[in-house]
Amino acid sequence: MRAVAAGLVEAGIVTDAVDAGALALEPLAHDPLVLAVPPQHALARTRAAVALADVLGEPFVGLAHGSALQAHVEQQIARIGRRPPALRIRMADFEGVCAMVSQGVGLGIVPQAAARAQRRRHPLRTVALSDAWARRRLCLCTRGRETLSAPMRALSDHLAGTA
């Protein structure tokens, strides 16, 4: 977002959870956060959504310090007055989180699209999170439509048409 605000790039992709300030956000796609669980875990057999507060006693696989998603999850946990879960390990990316989850190291919170992509390599299941903050959208972040070049406007229109 800093690069967009500074005019270094025309656009970026962010979630609607960010404070965009004076920047414009155009919704592109839904990409909710889900709970990734090992296939042998009891939650792997449920179809019901779960609240994060109900599974905070479980061990978790987290993302590295400095991860915007990890910070967002921890802020939401603090907002409900709970302590963050015990993290058995922190991984650099969603693939690492999913790999550790599939091996039974703990549960993980990842975007649904990332979990779907990783299921090809790592056996894991996903459970919907019932928390409102987990329902998120990916957005195109710009300084405003009038600042976009013709090619970027065409891309924006195309992306909006596929959302």
C-alpha cells in the first residue's frame, strides 16, 4: 500500500481488513480465512463452522513474525480478550503452514485459496471459521480510478467482471 500511496506502482492487491486511508479499494474476490486441520483431527470430520475462540486450546502452526496475517489473527484474539494459542512452530509462508498442519504439528489459519492450492501436495482438511473477521475480500488498491493508466483500467474492469 505504501508503494501505491507513493505513486511507485498503480495498484496492489490487499484484503479489506486493511486501513486504506485515502486509497481506493475495489472488491475483487472473496477469500475467507479457514482453519486448516490434519486429516486425522476430529474437526476434519465436521461440516460445521467453528469459532476461533473454541479451538484456542489446541496447538497451532503460525506464520513468521512480521506477517500481516499473523498480526491480524492475533489482534482479533486480543479483541475478544483471549490469549494467543501456543504456536509449536512459525513458518515463512502458507505452504509451510499447510505442510506442518498435514503432519499433525498443529492447526493453522490460512486463506481458503491457499489451503485449496496446498491440498494437492499436503493432505489436510479445512473448516470454516464462523468469526465475522474471517470473512474477507481481496481488493484492488489504487490512488483512485482517475489515476490509472488505460491498461490498468482495462485490467481493473476485467478483474471486476470476474469477481
